[in-house]
Amino acid sequence: MDGAAELGRRTLGRRRESGAFLIGEAPESGSKIIRAFIYYDDIDEHALDTGIVKFNGNKLPRLWEICRSRGYRVVADIHVHPYGYGQSPSDKADPVMPRAGHFAFILPDFASGSVTPGGIGQYEYRGNGAWIDHSRASAPFLKLR
């Protein structure tokens, strides 16, 4: 997965988190298909300055412009953690896309470990600060082709 490798590279030698919006095809029903990673720091140059992801929502119009130009939608977001793939308190309290039904994925070990379903955090935002954790579902929620 080239996108995951790039997330690992952007950690600057495992010194900070990195992340991206996953854009692609997102029909109202059926499978969503990821076509591209749009890295947080390419849209908000200060998103990674503190060592953890702090994306400025005022930068979202640039993301919408990229989606429009490619004919895609935001499918999910993804970021890396230094150790496991559990959500941090800041992840839970401050989703980068605070829209019910949005998915957030977390790669452990600064994206140097497993990047396949079953080895990553898979979280669905339900709105009003509520999340559903799909990470340990009996069948992986995310499928790679």
C-alpha cells in the first residue's frame, strides 16, 4: 500500500503522527473505493506541527476543490499512532471530519507494522462525540483488493 508507506515517511523518522483523507468513489449504497490519499500536511501545512494531528477545518475548502476536480468524494480518513491502533482522547473528541457515518482508520507503529484489515483501527463516527469501533469485528470491515 503506497499510501501507508508515504504516511510512514511523513512521520519524520517516527517523531510525529501523520495522516490523510482517503478520497474516491462513495455511492450512497454499496462499497466505497479509495482512489487517492490526500495528506493532511499538503492541505494544512501546520497540521502535524505539534507531533499529533491537529487539522484546521478552515482548510477543508481546498480538499473539496481536489475532490471536485477529480470527481471523487471523501471516503474516510487515516492517521498513524506511535504504538497501537486505539483511538486517543483527542481522536474521539476532535474528529477531522465530524460527520455522522464518516470512517477513521488508525495505523499502528507509525505505519511500519501491519497495514491490513485486522491490524488497524477502524472507527465509525456517529455524531455528537459517539463512535463505533469496528476494529475487532469478526470479519474485517475494510476490504483491500
